[in-house]
Amino acid sequence: MLPAYIPSPAASLFGGGKPLDFNVTLKDGERVFGDGKTFRGLFAGTIIGLFIGIAQMVLVSGGYSPFDIQLPKFGSSFIGSILVIFSLSFGSLLGDLFMSFLKRRLKLKRGAPLPVIDQLDFVLGAWLLVYLASPVWFISNFTYKIILIILILTPLLHIVTNVIGYLIGVKKEPW
């Protein structure tokens, strides 16, 4: 899941610049995504997620298994692995974008908390895109047990990383 976990903080860290929605306001009077979603953030987050996934791929192919846990491969071929890694990385950002779109429709301002959804939107986006890109890989690697563990641990990790981001000045809110 690292290729899905890393893109959002990377987008916050390296983002800025031209907003993805080109400052377009919809009929409801709200922006499509808002200033927090930028081209630079989308590209930086995706690329850093790809690099993290490729690093994992290299480590796994070299036999690395932390705490004697056998990590899964991202695919049976190089191209298949890159497709899965890209889908995890880009999909996580798409999930976050979709939730930003919904938050604007709900008239929630940038940074307003939406508990549970804020912590899982990127996971669901990553899973959806990976499932569409490589359903066999998804089904063989995301068992019910793994899904449950991720759904429990991700909100906790999300809260901790957001507080760290807030403390170092990357995020305006600690949630």
C-alpha cells in the first residue's frame, strides 16, 4: 500500500501552482476542487508513488522480507508491475480528488474535516483503479483479512501523518 499512502503527503509537500480545476466555479457557486488540488501536486504525488513502488519491487525481487513477512510482488511482469504501482499511486490521488469534489458540493471549505471519509478516500480510489487495471492481481493480494487490516490501520496512520504535516507546517489543519 505504500504506493497509495505516499502520493497524498507528497502532493501536499511538493504541490502548489496551477489548480487542476483552472479556478472554475460550478452552478452551485463552489469551485470544482479548490486551490488545494494542483497539477504539480498530482504529478509529484504520482511520480513519488511510482518511485516508492519501484523501490519496493526491487527490494522484493532481491528477497527482502521485513520481519520475515513475504511481501507480494506487484505483478508477474515488469509492465504489469508498473501498471499496478501506477494504479495504486494515481488512484489514491483520484480518490482524494473525488472526495474534494464531493466536499465542495456539500459546501465544506478546504480543510474541513469529514471523519472516516477523509481517512479512506485515497485507499478506495487506489483499490478501484487497481481493480480496474488488474483485477486478478487485486483479488489475489487483497484478501478480506488484508482489506480489514488496511481499513483499520489507515485511519490511524492518516491521523498521525496529518498531525506531523501540521507540526512541520505543510498542512494548515491537523486532520
